[in-house]
Amino acid sequence: MKVKITDDCVGCGACEAINPEIFLIDSQARVNNSKIGGNEQDCIDAALICPANAIWIDEIF
């Protein structure tokens, strides 16, 4: 699974609340790609609740 944060991110922290090991908030969210494996459902959940639709997921297995 590939996860990307788009420029639409407003830094609200919703994704970080789901899994702070994957999503880190500075002024905008960042993805820790080394933590995605085994946490794919958290990535999908974060994308679904993101108010800015700023989480892009590609290659869902």
C-alpha cells in the first residue's frame, strides 16, 4: 500500500488520532511509510475520516 498526503491537508490531526505511528502532524500531515505494513486498515480509516480528503491511497492489497 502506498499512502500520500496531498497539499489539501489542513493539519487537523484526525489521521494522527487514528494511528500516530503512521501519521505525524507538523504544519501538515506526513506519512511514516515504514509503519504502514500491518496497519493498512488504519490508513483506510484515516482516509475516510479526513475532512480535507487529503489522504491518497494507492495499491490497496
